Amino acid sequence: MEPRIQWGTVCGGVIQSGRRMRHPDMKTIALLGAVAALLGCSAAQRKVEELRGDWTGSVHQDADGFVVRVPGGWKVEKLGGGQVAVVSGDRKSYVVVAPVVGRLQDCGSLLRGVMANRWGAFPGASPASVREEGRGTAVAGFTMHDGLIRAAVMCSAASGSSAMLFGMAAPAGEFDQTRPKLVGVLRSFAYREPGQANGGNSGGRGDGEVRELPMEAWQEPTENAFAASKPAGWRAESSVQRLSNLDVRTSFRFLSPDGASVIWVGDTRLGTCTIPGPQTMQVPGTGGYAGWCPYATGTQLAESYITQGLGRDYGLTGVQVTQRRDRAELSQQADQMPQQVGLQGIRNAIGEAEFSGSRNGMAVSGRVAGHTTFMRSVDPNLVAGSLQRNISGFIAAQGKEAGVSRIMRQVLASVRWNPQWIMANRQAASRDTQATMNYLRGQAELGQRMFEDRMESAGKRAEAVGDLLSGTVRLQDQQGNRYQAKAGSNYYYAVEQGLAVESDPNRAVVGADQWAPLHNGSVDLRPLEVIR
């Protein structure tokens, strides 16, 4: 039987939740501390010391903005695309952490796609068995190199469009013994401000971990769509705008007690718009339709958001964009996942813009992150494609930007979507789509019937004109048989004996000006009705 990692449930009170810190320059990447799910619990329930393992190591603080505890003799390697690996000296055991941005699938589907497309961090992997491990989490257990290496990868969803992949591998015969060390390394991984030293101004405790700000649970109140952690004492405002079951938009913002600081995620005014193609752009009035929009990168979206609406929304004056930056590396990462699962024609563009201004006489500044996802249409000449737009940002008094930025990262990392709400929306959208299809089908059938009815009435009119010009009348008996005769009589009959011998039944029709039924029985007459 193929070796397979057996995952257990988290023992109560044994494993603390991990940090939810993120690199300040990685707006759409959230690091979840859910790696504790990788820890199996025996029937005897191991102690914390046993789970952590008896090993020592040093804290590696990278200039790219992450910290991780490294066992003696192991080393940190950056694999590109934001992926980080910690590898043993003999290179037989290692862990991998990889951010995923622009996620279009749930973790289970994403993980199946990643493993099916042979993730380079785990070469020679056997087919993986993926299973869901609670809300927003999926785990894949597999072997490599004909069973010589045991490995596992966990996907943990961080927000509506990001996730983290945590992987570990070790020789099959040493896996159980090495697993506490692998898990310990994964648990120690955290994003933090670049270049900060141990115990610096960031509040580090000297062990590579970063102190979290006081937060409290918050639930979206209108439709129970999602939950997040809110800074304690801050006021929350949220919106779920349902333009239709096919277009549901969400947003929320938190405001500090003194009103000086604001963070927001999403804007219900921004949704998916249609980019016209070369042919459509020539149609008069296209540019004025709210559903159409020009293509924009994430940086362009962030900058226009600052200059066009930020001042009005938050009472800012003298707003100026001070810095703008395309995040090409994040855009490339966001493009990788759709490509790996076979989706083509999807292009992500992530960027950010910083600004300064004044609010109620106070100097403020902040940052806005924009993310656009372009999906190419089947006929680019008519419609180039659709553009999905997402925005988030913060405003803070000058000098307090770093603290508000840390709160922003914690909030984004804590967002949890309600799967029941998502499924209900998908079902409603499916019903609406089917209803629309039925309506359009019915309209087409009505149009066809109307056309057929018009053709039939036109045919009848043409026949009537022809009969009038030729002096012909059309007749019908009670059995539905039809005949023709010369017009001009008041009454028409079909002679039964004539119908029996005549090859043309119309020859057996006679007309009379007066009703004169025969009583001798020698001739049987069948009365005929004129068809109007």
C-alpha cells in the first residue's frame, strides 16, 4: 500500500493559533496560522514540548520581509514567485511556503490543480489524495520517488482572492521522527517589516515572532456574508449590495474612535465591467453606458480612485498622489494559478498608490491597493472582455501610517467568507440564469409563432383573392373533406354516387339557388359548407 500521511485533529488547548502577519508590500497575500492542522494527535495526546520537537535553531530575518526559525545545519532558499523553502543539510527534508494571489477557486480545487500540474517544489509526486479540512482549508498527502519520500501540502484560504500553501517532505522512514521539526519551522514563519532587527521598534520578542495588535471578532451583519477581526473599539460599517443574483458586491470599513484613521476593503461602486472591442467602440453612446469601461491596471485603478473619489468620500482636501508602483511580481503570481489549472485568457494587474492630503485640518496620508482581473472574450472584435476591479486602502494621520498599515494587514488576513452564503448566491445566480434562458427561449418561440401566424393569414388572403378572380369557392363537409366548385350558388352539395365513381371529387359537387332536398332516394346529397 502506498505510504500516506495520517492527519489528526488539533488537540484542545495544545496548539495556539498562528500569527496573521503579512509583508507590508504584499497587500493581497495573507498568512494564516492554520498550519497547526498539520499536527496529528495520538490517542495519548502529546504534550506541547513533544509537538515542538527537541531541536534548536536560529531566527532568519530576510530583507524581503519574512522571518522563520531555521534548524541547525538547515538553510533558507527563495524559489521565486514569493516561494520560500527551508532545506536540511542533506537536502532530503524541507518545508515550502508559497503565497497564492488572484485565487479563483476554493482551496480543495486549487490544491488539486496545483498537484495535478506537478508543482516544481515536489518533483516526482504520486497522485495526491486531497480532502477538505474545515472551512477554507484542504490537505493533500502523497509520496515521491516511488515511495521513498513522504510529503504533504496544505492550502489555507486567507481572503476572497488569496491563500497560502504550506508543504513539507522527508524520507519515508524518517518522516514521523522529523515531522515535529518540519511543523515547527512552518509555525515559526511570519511576514514582518523588511529590515527590522530582533526586538526592534516593531515590538519583536527576540524569537522572530511579531506582536499582534488587540483585535476583536466582527461579523458582517446584513447577510452574514463574512467575518473578520476588527481593531478593538473601532466602529464598523459594511455593505452587501445586490444589484442582481449575478452581481453581488461587498465592502466594509473600520474607523478609529478619534476618526483620524480609516481602513476599507472593497467598494460596492466597483464591480465587473465590459471592455468594448474595436467594432463596439464605434457604436454611438457606448462610452456613456455604465456597464462599459476602459482597461486599467491595478496601479491606474488605485490612482484614479484617489483622485476621483477619495476626497469626497472621506472629507479630504488637497489630495495628491505621492508615489505609485506596479507590483509585477504579484501580478505574475496571480496569473500562475489560472494557467496551472488550464484557464487561459486571464490577466491580473496589481499595483498601489500612496497619497497625502488634509482632513479636518489634520495632515493625513495613506495607501490604496488596486487589483484588476481581465478575462478575454470569445470574440475580442465585438467585446474585448470583462474587467473585475477590487480596491482596498487606509488613511492615517501623518506619522502613524506604519501602525495603521499593520492593522490593515491583520484585518485582511482575518477575513473568512461564509461558504453557505457563497453557495446560496451561486444557486440563486444559477436559477436566474436558467430563468433568463427560459424567458429568451419563450420570446423566440412567440416570435416564431407570430411569424407563422402572419404567414398563414397572408396565405389565406392570397387564396381568397385568387378564388375571387377565378370565380371559385372552397367547400368543406362535416367529415372535414374539402372541395372546390364554381362560385355563384346559394347551396352546395356533394353527390354520394358521383363521389364513388368520379376520380376528381370536385366533379361530384353541385350548386343550387334554393334548398330542394330529394325525397325519392335515388340520389344521396351531402351538404357542404363554404369556407370563409
